[in-house]
Amino acid sequence: KTEQEAVNWANSLGYPVVLKLLSETITHKTDVGGVQLNLTDAEAVVWAYGSIKASVSEKVGAEHFLGVTVQQMISLDGGYELIVGSSIDPQFGPVLVFGSGGQLVEIFRDRAIALPPLNSTLARRIIEQTQIYRALQGVRGRQPVDLEALEQLLVQFSQLVVEQCWIKEIDINPLFVSSNQIIALDARVVLHKADISEEQLPKLAIRPYPTQYVSPGKLNDGTPITIRPIRPEDEPLIVQFHKTLSEESVYFRYFHLIKLGMRTAHERLTRICFIDYNREMALVADYKNPETEKHEILAVGRLSKLHGINEAEFAMLVGDPYQRRGLGTQLLERLLQIGRDEQLDRITAEILAENVPMQKVSEKVGFRLHRVGNDLVKAEINF
């Protein structure tokens, strides 16, 4: 808040430094002379402090000047200035924005939007929709930026927006990215007014990953597993899972045989792994193999809401090596609990008459069974 404090911080950080306006009301600091770069000594810091204070006072009023922030000067050679932000849309709630940043962000308007939360696939997609994406891959002798790290930043930023519902607006601009670093050079956060209730805050258009349904489990022999909702990133694991299924298991699940290539086609698995958690819930039994340190999916259970009524159908598929080990019972019990938590009225399923093991598991957890024609048995439970 004083020139001497600014000098002390600059000496502590090491020169060169940057001074930026500290204000609760001014967003675009450069418009009011609120940024001074490449200050190499204490004398320059004192001059910069006075210059920022005088410029702000002249252009918008002294009441907008609360002091300055002192930051290390970052070399911008070989990198790009981006923007990552979020604001509220009247229809869709929080919306994410990504694109070219810096002082000319509103001139070039190179940006893409997305709805939170993001996964790594969606993060890459929003990056690819911008014009600057070509440059980020490396152009005219420049090294490509670390796109994987940028993806993870977008995923984590979207999670921040999801978890902190009181954020009305937030942006990091500029976000400097290069081949070996990502640095937030400036940021702005606006909160919703304190006099509104949490129930009045804008709601997300897409339900976030339901972490409340992640829980530990065990097979009958004590093998530890994690039962959790499916994620888009699970597609490669689902491919391997289908390789463990016998023809009988496939027939019992789908009521007819489907070749492995069709079951593991990317177009099909995209729909299976990338779901709307408001409409359906798919759980997987996730096992981390201690020998390979890799994850394996042992079983999948799905609860799909029926259109127009407050009911859902369940379906399950357990890999052949893990059948008769208590996995089906655990998975179905978790699906039932989700049905209760989601306040469903009823859960049903159609089971082939030949599929006696599934009928026994269903009865064990409380379903009532009755025959439907010669080939099917219907399982149902009311809450």
C-alpha cells in the first residue's frame, strides 16, 4: 500500500519486477495506466508506484487505487498469451471460455466455449476449436506448448467452477503458456451477492461427476475394488473388459450375440462411457492389479431412467473370471441405493429365463420376480 512496501517486496523477489494496480473496481488495468513492466531497481519501483497512482487518480478517481501488487517479471519469449474464464449464462448457468488472451482479447475474439465440468477429452476439444490452436502445436520454429498440461489446467479450472458455486465470474488473463511452463499472469474473480441464498445460485447445465457414489468394496476372497461411476476416460478399460466375456455372458446381457468388434466400436463406447448422470448412472468395479499397477474393470452395472415416469431399468454384466465372487450382489445393492438417493419410485429389469444366476442375485437384494411369456422374467422393486 506504500512505495516502501513495494520496494521491500521487489527486493525480496529479485529484479526485474512488475507493478500492477490493486483495485476492486477496475478490471482492465492497462486502460488506466495500471501496469508497469521490467522495473530493474528500487528507484524504478518508486517511480512506477507514483505513476500508477497518479494515472488512476486522473482517469477514474483516487478511490479506485488501493495500492499495487509486486510480481516477478516473466520473459514471454517463445510463448503465447491465452485466456481461461467462466461467466454466467441466463439459460445454461456457468459457461467456460478459452482462447487467445492478453490486451487484445476483445479485439481478436478468438475463443471457444464449453459447459463444465470438463474431462481431458472435452478440454482438448475446446482447445482445438480456437484459431490459436495451430500455433500452440508449434509454428515457425517455435516449440509446441505442453498441450497435456494445458488440458489438465482446463479440467481443474472447470472443477473449481463446479465446486465453488459462489463464483459469478472468473478469468485468468493472460495465461502464459510455452513449451516448458504455464503461468497465470493476472486473474479476476467476481462473487455473487452475499444476500442471496445458495438455492438461488445458477445451476450447472451438466451434472458433475457424482463423487458421492464412489466407494470401496471387496470380492468374497478379500480382493479390494472400488465401485464408482463410469468416466469417459474408461473407454480403453471397457475394451479390455469385453475381451473377458464369454458368449453366454454376452447373450445373457444383450439377449443375442454381438461380436467383440461391434461391442468395442469407438462410436458405441463413447455413448456408453460418456453419459448424462441425470438420466442414467453406470457403475464399474475398478480393480488395481498390484502386479502391473494398471486398472482393470471387472463388472459394469447401469441404471437408466425411463422417459416420462419416475422409474429406471437396471442391467449388469460381470466379467467371466469374476463371476460367483459376490460382485454382482454388491453392484446391484449399490444401484438400489442410488435409486433411493435419486428418489426413484421403482426399478425394474427384464432377465432371460435361462439366466438363473441373475435371478438369484435379484431376489437376494429384494426384487420380486414374475414370468413374462416363455423367455423372460421381470424383476421389480418399489421404494
